[in-house]
Amino acid sequence: MTLTRRRTTAAGAAALAPVLALALSACGGSGNDTAGETRTVMTAHGEVRVPADPERVVVLDTAELDSAITLGVKPVGSTRSDVASGFLKYLPEEKVEGIENVGNIAAPNLERIAALKPDLILGSDIRDKDRYDELSKIAPTVFTESTGAPWKENFLIHANALNRQEEAEKVIDAYEAKTAEVTEALGGRKEARKLTVSVVRFVEGADTRVYGRQNYIGSILADIGVSRPAIADKAPDGFSVDVSPEKVDQGDADVVFYTSYGDPAKSGEDKAVGGALWKSMEAVENGRAHRVDDETWIQGIGYTAADTILDEMKELLTRDPGGSEG
């Protein structure tokens, strides 16, 4: 069994070291394990014993759901980002059909989870640290520290917990091949670096976010080799810079991808894109501001979402600048 990656950076290798060490020590957990056997995985809460081949998995966030679906596992239960809207629409309907709703993200219903009799729970400290002990009494619980930027490392932890390491290798290889394909479509790494790309998210009930580098979408942009605008490096936490509607032009770049979390009329998107400030931005003037789906580009946080994102990036980043705004 292998979980090492050919293109892991030095920092990434250091972060993955404890994960990989435990994964390699747990190689007894192969597809040949019999019922009742367990394996050890490293988590944000130390070593946890999990079933050799979990069959009733509950996931507590979109990243864990993406990981499970990507690896061919249909959870018995999952939280939702918004109960009223169902699961994220980029996930194939047949892949999520029948998954029980166990509440909102960061507010799971423990009674519903217990009723499903799971044999594994996947989540993270950033969402449910205060509920870890209670969840662990229901079933072995594998938590990562956070979500977003470390999504690749988290995916390896999920794959190890689900005993789907070989499937994970294939998924990662496919992702690397597709990022290389997008880079090549841009003319190679040297040409890709000449292109600055910004991501702007209008948020209902909050200021507009211009995304930095330390997040899910930022990592995908880094993988295809494009540059980011100067404001991306000004995020105090590396994640994002919040700007008022009067400063939305700070998110300008050669290409701007923008989206809304919530109703566009309430998030400020409708007002902004109809205003003179937005229309004066270089990307907008050049027909290179593209509206994208928030669920896929921002909320999904996984390889299935990334596959769609990369397809869209290839099409939008190589589109004739004279094309219409997305």
C-alpha cells in the first residue's frame, strides 16, 4: 500500500509525515480484512481504532462527503450546508440518494446519528471539536484539525479511515494529470505565471471576500500555476481579505471568478456587478469576469468538486477575451 505523492512540497511532506506513518503501520487493513478486525489511523485526536472496512459511515461536512463519494463510499448519514437546499448540487444525484440528513454543518443532530448505528464518523475539529467526545461514544470518530487549505492531506486521512488507499492514489493521479492539462492549455508553466487570477465571493450578511492563497480554491489555482493579484498576499490569515462594496475593485485581475454565498440580491452581488466600480474593472472590461457556482468552487472542498472546477477553468481561462461575461 502506498500513500506518498510525487509532487509533495517540503512543507506538505512534513505535514503528512504522521499521517503516512500511521497509514503504513496500518497496512494490515487491506481489502482482505475480515469482519470485526480494526486498523489504527492517526487523527487530530491521536490514534483511533476504526473498522477494517467501515460499512456505515456518517460525515459531518462537505469535504468529508466529497471524499467519501469520490472514493466510492455512500455514507448512511451526512450533515448539509443548508438543510432546506439539500446536498451540494455538483454531486451526482444517484451518489447522494438515500443519505440521511443528520442536521446542519457544525450543528449535527446526535440522536439522528446514533439512530443510524454508524461504525465510523468523519469530521473536523474546526466544526465539531466540542462534540468529539459525544460522537466518539457513538462510533469511532476520525477528525482532521480543519478544512479548506489542507484538503489534500485530509483526503488521505479520510481514505485511510475508509480503507480506500488504492482508490485514493488513482484519484490523486487523475487530479495531477488534469492540472497539468490545464497548465498546458495555458501555454505551459511560464505562460501560466503571466496570468493573474482573482476569486471574489459575495456573502449574504457579511463583507465581500477576495480570496488569498491559503484555501481550497487557492490551492487549485496554485497547482495550475497561475499568479494571484497583490491583494491575495494581504490576507491576515492567508485565507481572504474582506472588502466593502466600495472597494470591490481591489479584487481585479486579468481574470476574475466570482460567486455568491446566499441570495445574490442579499449578498451584494447584484448591486456590485451592476455598478460603475465593477464595470470599470479590467477583467470586466475585457470580458474576463466569470460567474461560477459557489457550491462547487467554494463549498465542495474535494477531488470530485475539483474535477469540475478544472474543466471550467480550462474553458474559461482559455476563452477568447472577447467572449461574454460568465
